[in-house]
Amino acid sequence: MIDFEPQVAAQRGRGRRPKTSELEVLVAIARAGTFGGAAVELGCTQSRISHALAEIESALGLRLFERSRTGTRPTEVGHRVVAKAREALELLDSISASRDRGVLRGTVRVAAYRSVATHLLTPLVDVLVHANPALHLELEDACTGREEVERMVRDGRADIGVVNLPAAAGFTVTPFAEDDYVVVVSSRHRPRAASLWADLGKLSLLELRCSGARGAVEACRQSGMTNRTTASFSSDSTILAQIATKAGFSILPRLAIEPLPKGLDVVALPNPTPRTLAIIRRSDRRSSLLRAVTVSLRKGIQRPTFPASRWIRVV
């Protein structure tokens, strides 16, 4: 719950410095995209969010957000002010953290694909939060592609993200882990390794709609696969369900197919095609907390003690 102190009329004019609680409101509105979402995030009422924004816009003499039926977005100058507000809050967090050297505190939002969040991040986060009770990590695991994760980090809706390389410009990139693309097919149509593409030649190719999977499919075509894509999906779970009931196959990251549904088989590609994962954060965000969380996740993956460790390699 944030505390909005009442102000006298003289303090409401232009020229005063924004309060910490007002900076928190700016960042929360930008991240949530609505007043209601910002209120939920900060544990206050929507009217207090609206009042705080009006106060800081009046103090600065600037319109920071555009309101519409679909949500609330920063204006051009609002983007710059929100970025400065975020930097100020991160500086305050780092000052607070210096009181307990080595102890992480604060909230970090992490965006990732479902498979990465489920099999890699969740066990690592459990260990990290247990060791740092003042640290709160929020996982956004509904992202379907690299571009979506990058957009969330770039817009400030997430603090860090996990993507497959190559990442776009403007991010600090920390290598994380690697798995392989594999063929997933019904056990009824399992191909022989020596004649993989010939045995799969009459089956439909179901493609995962993301940049990494498209690259893997193109690499397979260069190595002899002739199947055309008959359908594409944004969800790996939907593809697995389709393969179980139809004469089709797909090329998916190893982590994305777990737990493997009954009746499906996994076959290695003749030419190994890795998916290299990395942790990204905006290059202009110099946050000691984000750096520390990134380093901790990186160290954690180097000491894998969870089931998915047999399907990945540390990079």
C-alpha cells in the first residue's frame, strides 16, 4: 500500500519536486497500461492513482499520458519522464540495498516463454527468493515469441526477459542456457533415423509461429526436408494436441514439449539445431538489483538440480 500524503494548495503549483509515491504511480501506469491495473499493483484505489497523476502533471506542467477507451499510454515526453522516474526509484532501491550488503530486495518482473518459465525459471526463482526474503519476483510466462518478450522489456512492463538469440539492439545480453530443436511426431508415425525426412515426407508440418522455430524449419529444409507448412500456431501446447490426433509432426524446442503427452515420440534432428537462450535487460537501465538478479539466475543454471537440467546445456 502506498501512502499519499495530503498537500496544501501552495504545494500543488509548478516547480516542486515529485514525491517518491508519485514516481511509483508513473511507473505503475506505464507498466499496467490502465489506472485500474496501476491501482492493483500499488495496493490503492483508482481515484488515488488519478489524483496522483493529476498532481504531478500539474507540478511539471506537462501532459504525461494519453487516456483512451483501450488504455493509457505515455505521451512522447511522458516516455522520457517515466524513464527518469524508473531510474530514480532504482537508485533509491540500491541505496536501501546497501544497508544489507549481499541481500536482494525489491520487485523484479521477468518475461519469458511458458516452457522457459516452467522448466528453468520457476526452480531457480524458488531458490533465489528463499535466500532473499525481501525480494519479490513476478514471472510473465504467456509470451509466445522473442519479439513479445523484447517489447515487454523495452516498454518497461518487464524488467528482464529470457529470449532466444539473436536479441534486438538496445539490450544488455547475458548468456543463459541452450536446448535443441527436435522432431515431435506421433508414435504411430515414428521415422527411422537413417531415413528421417523420407519417412516424414507424407505428413503435415505444423509450425510454431515464432522467429526461432522458423529458423529451425528453414535449417531442416536446407538439410533435405521437403514438407510444406500446412498450419502454424502460436502455442506449442496446441501443436502437441494436434500431432496426437492428426498425421502431422512439428519441430520444437526440447523444453517446449515437456511433459511429453502420451503417444508422442521425440526424434533428434540429423543436423543439431540449438536454441540459445539469454537474459536481456535494457542497456539504459543501470540497476544494481537487475544486475544482481541476472547474475544469480546465471549462477543457478550452472548448478542445475531440477529435472529439466538433462535437456539443456549451460552457455
